[in-house]
Amino acid sequence: MSKTKAYAAQTAATPLEEWSLERRAPKPHDVQIEILYCGVCHSDLHTARNEWGNTIFPVVPGHEIVGRVTAVGDHVSKFKVGQLAGIGCLVDSCRECDNCKEGLEQYCSNGMVGTYNGQEKDGSGITYGGYSKQIVAHEDFVLHITDKQPLEGIAPLLCAGITTYSPLKHWKVGKGDKVGVLGLGGLGHMGVKLAASMGAEVTMLSHSPSKEADAKKLGAHKFVLTSDKGQTKPVKGYFDFILNTVSADHDYNFYLRMLSTNGVMVCVGAPPTPAKIPAFNLIGGRKSIAGSNIGGLPETQEMLDYCAEHNIVSDVEVIKMSEINEAYERMLKGDVKYRFVIDMSTL
């Protein structure tokens, strides 16, 4: 065991502050990583404030982790000391169910173990995330990171990147497809970059006219201001695929009307209240609404390799660890382009 500096929320009503936690010594198949950068995901905020009602306090958020390997267990074969490595949203699963065997550990039938606020499979305690100086995980849940790109830009790929890459790949989005990306935030800006790189015609769907210039810089070919009927009418029945990244309450039916026959809207955002969708909005056009959750370990490594090949990283604002509470407030206001990343040397 080793003492590790971290930032934690002690209750849902108190700000994050410096805290000390115990990390296990590396087991035979474990990799120990000195964390260099950690992205800030909206789910970090939800968890720190117990907005989903499942937080175990104290909680150390952070699941967009990149760093350098400082120790490995005796049986580790995938990593060596000194290499760059990353950890995303999960650090364990049962390894035995059909989903795990197919590389879909995020859908583990017996429950995946989140990088933070999760219960260790061996009953040894709660997982603590990347707002800390180091982390230890089984080598099967650690990812290889290129040294050819800025680490701070790679960090959000471990969540925002894979969350948008996975549905685009699953639904085989590519050349000739008309893709709408709803919402230009941490997820949406990655959706634009990835869909455009895959050859699709990408349209940003946003209620904010100020997002148009940025959307086109990121790779969007078109922009539709969703509050302007003159712009939304021409895209009725237009899109083959809509990537819906919005986590606030909104009318799904408004966007289902924009899908073509056999079109699919995939939700990767998680609004707080249920949606009401009349069956006729799906029946008329054999349309689908679906969801997708991050990605398994093989697909996450595939995404990282793809982004390295195509020189894709997240657009980030690097902050100090002491600025995390301010960053949360700014995140709620949408005041970030497009992902905060913590420089862990500041802890």
C-alpha cells in the first residue's frame, strides 16, 4: 500500500479538496501509473454531487487518465516501466460472461467496475479515480498511448473519444452517410471530428448560433440552427444517423423527424428525466432510437490507434488541480472549449 495525494468530494454539498488515499501495491498482473493528465467529464460532476443517487463518499473522480508506467507486477507482459499508458472508464469486469468474452466489458452481465465509485470485484473496497497522483490497475484494463501527440489532448479520448467512436463504428458510419451531431460540447466536438474523418457529411445541430464557426473548424460541413424553422425544415427526413450528445432535457421527437427512412438516432448523453416518444414517430419511416455506452477495451485501443493515425485529439483547456471546483461551475454554464484537463503536476 502507498499513500497517494488526491482531490475528493467528502459530501454532495461540499467542494472537492485535497485528500490522501491508499493505493494497493501492484499485484502480479497490475500496472502502476504516475498520472500526468486527467480529463474532466460531466459525469465527474454528477457523481461528486450525487446527482445520480449512487455516490459512495468520499469520491475521487476522473476516468480520462494518461500517465507513465512506474511499476509492473511480476507477470505483466503488456507494459514496461517508462512507457506511456492510459486508463478509461472501467478497471475491471467479470471476464467470463458473453459480453466480456466479446470485448464488450462495458456491458459486463455481472457489472463492470468503474474507475471511480466502483466496488472492487474481490471485495477489497471502492475504486478511486484520476484526480490523484497515481493509480494501479490490472494490465488488461490499461491502454497503450502514443508519444506522437500531446498527452493533454489524448486524455479525453478515454471517455469522450470512445463514447462517440463506438456508435459511429457499430452503425458503420462512413462515406456517403449524412450525419447530424446534436450538441457541441466535450462529446459533440469529438463526434464531429470522428464522423468527418470517416468520410461522412457532418451537420452540426445546435440551438446556439455562436457554435457555427467552431463546428466548421472542427470539420462539420453544415450547420443547422435548431431554433430557426427556416433551417430545420430542409433537414426533415434528411439524416441517416444522428449522434445525440445532449445531457439536458430536450424533445427527442423534434430530432426523430429529421431522420430518413431506416435512420437511427443514438443517444450518448443522459438527460435526468425520461422522454416521451410516441410509437408513430418510429413506425413512420422504420426509425430507431438507441443508446451506446463508452466502449470495451479492444475497441478503446482501436480508437486510440485510429486517432493517432488520423492525428485526432480533443480540444482542451488545461487547468490546475486547485481550479477544479471553478471548472465544474464553468462546465455547467457551457464555458469550456471543449474539455477541461487537469495537469496533475499541480497537485
